[in-house]
Amino acid sequence: GAVVSQHPSRVICKSGTSVKIECRSLDFQATTMFWYRQFPKKSLMLMATSNEGSKATYEQGVEKDKFLINHASLTLSTLTVTSAHPEDSSFYICSARVTGDSPLHFGNGTRLTVT
Amino acid sequence: QKEVEQDPGPLSVPEGAIVSLNCTYSNSAFQYFMWYRQYSRKGPELLMYTYSSGNKEDGRFTAQVDKSSKYISLFIRDSQPSDSATYLCAITQGGSEKLVFGKGTKLTVNP
């Protein structure tokens, strides 16, 4: 149980274009999902908390206009990287928890390369 | 002082060895402790979850929490090459509080 699916696993795009990443909770409902970014050989950095039916909460230093988050249903959150630049190239991972105190379960990540 | 400290390694051991991975934390308000395993180019996979001092065992893995010392450990018995990965400790106060991650320890088990 507690499976989080993320799509796509890899994406290459050109500078200036936008990319959408989907995160789904397959066997549970998630009112809250979390988006992380991971640089090579570094730990996970929380970007934002995605709340179903309301605006996402962004961490300090994360541009909300660049990283658009939509949590339209209890099983789907999307992260759109707008006007992508090469410095946006990274590994993006979503996660969710079944209940308030249960541990986070992570998707398999999306490797974004902006050329 | 960082909230969570984890030796990044790398750690290299022979197959069959007992592996000890450790994290220390500074905030006594942390109540929930997790260990994740992350293979290269994959998302973290939950290995162990505990919220009390003491030991919790699951197969070859044992998680140990010492709240008085603010110290958590993950032991891997009879380590296998398939255990080669980066291990992340993660701690939270619980509820809607954010997870705080260690930097991760890269483990290689040599056949």
C-alpha cells in the first residue's frame, strides 16, 4: 500500500518552454502532497506543500511563479516548471502521507534536463 | 548547529558485514524518526518508521532511537550488494510539521 506514482520519469526540454510533472497517490487519498528538489549528491530540499483545493505553500526562496503547483483532486498534484532554464535542471520528487502522522511515501522522481 | 547531522560517508563494506548508519539531531521536540533508502536516480523508499525510544526490527534491518542522546541508528545485518544505496534519516515533530532530512550516507556493499 501507499504507492505514489510520478510521471514522467525523465524529460528533456528546451529553454523557455514549460514542463508539467504529475504526482498521483494510487491507493490512498492525499489532501497534502510535497514537492522536493534534489541536486546531485545532495539531500532533498522541500520546495512546496501542495494542498488539495487551495493554494500551495512555498518554501523561502522558491519562486511560486516559476514552479506552479496545482492540487486539483485528492489523488493528483502537478508541478509545472514554467519558462525553464538550464539551472532548473534537477531531480524533482513528490511525496504524500496517508494520515497526518504517517511517514512520507515518495514517487520515483522526475529527472528534468533543460537544454 | 544543524537540525540533523548525518555522516555522508561514503561507506564501503564486504558482503555479509553488519552496517551501522547514524544520525544525531538537536531538537528534542522531534518525535518521529524514519530511514529511507534511495537508489541512484530513484525516489527515496521508506525502510523504517518509529516514534519511540528503543529498537524496531524488520528482517535484516534494525532501527534504534535514543531520545535522551538525540541519536538514531540503522543497522543492516548480513549486508548484500543490493543494499548498496544512499540511506537518509528523516525526522519530524509530527502532524503537519515538515520532515528534516540528513544529508544521506552512501553505502557500497562489495560482493
